[in-house]
Amino acid sequence: MAAAAGAAPARASFALRQAQVPVSKICNVRSVSLPVAGRSFPSLKARHFQVFCAAKKETVDKVCHIIRQQLALPDDATVIGESNISQLGADSLDTVEIVMAIEEEFGILVEEDSAQSITTVQEAADMIEEQLKKKGA
């Protein structure tokens, strides 16, 4: 982008407050292309964006606690929203037990398709919030 002589270069800042796309569709994004005021900025690195997901911090914290318990992780093990459940050491049986503990803790029923699509703590928390919304409606 060339700036006119003496003019400051144009700057663009982005803040994604609510995703119009389901969270499962935007996870693992490496780059994005955003049109702004008729101009396109292709291949912006995804690390420059902060996505605010639907799940409350309390929900993410509860899921982290459940995973710590089910996997018998030490207190100093890092379990955050971006943590991949299988990379924390969960096998298929552990995943089933985690889903059962989530169902019990939150009073929801997790569909088998939803359970199989969960790979991160954040995805689990987002799914819980979605189920709670459906239950409350």
C-alpha cells in the first residue's frame, strides 16, 4: 500500500468480537483474508487475531478441572482453552470418561457426533455453552 507524499500510511486494525461462523469452522486457521473499505488484505497471519469464543471463563475452568481429574494430571500441568485433549494424554476411553463427567457436571447430554468432534478444551466448553442454550430455550 503506497501512501501519498506527506501522508501517514493507512492502518487497519481488526477485532473479531463474535464469529458468524461456528467455532469448529474457524479453529486451526493459519491465515485469513479480510476486505476492509473495498481493499483486501490477503493472508494475514491468524496469530494477529484474538477470537472471543462463546464459552464463559467459568465453563472453560470447569472443563480444565474435569480433564485434570480424569487424566490424573499434576497440579502444575498446563491445561488451558487451547490445550489439545489427546496431546494431554487422553486416549479414546479417557475421552469417553471426560464426556461422561462433562454430562454429569453440566446436566447435559452430549451427542456422539459432538463428542467425537471435540479436540480442544475450548471446543468442549463451546459445545457445553451451546447445549446449555438449547436446554434453556
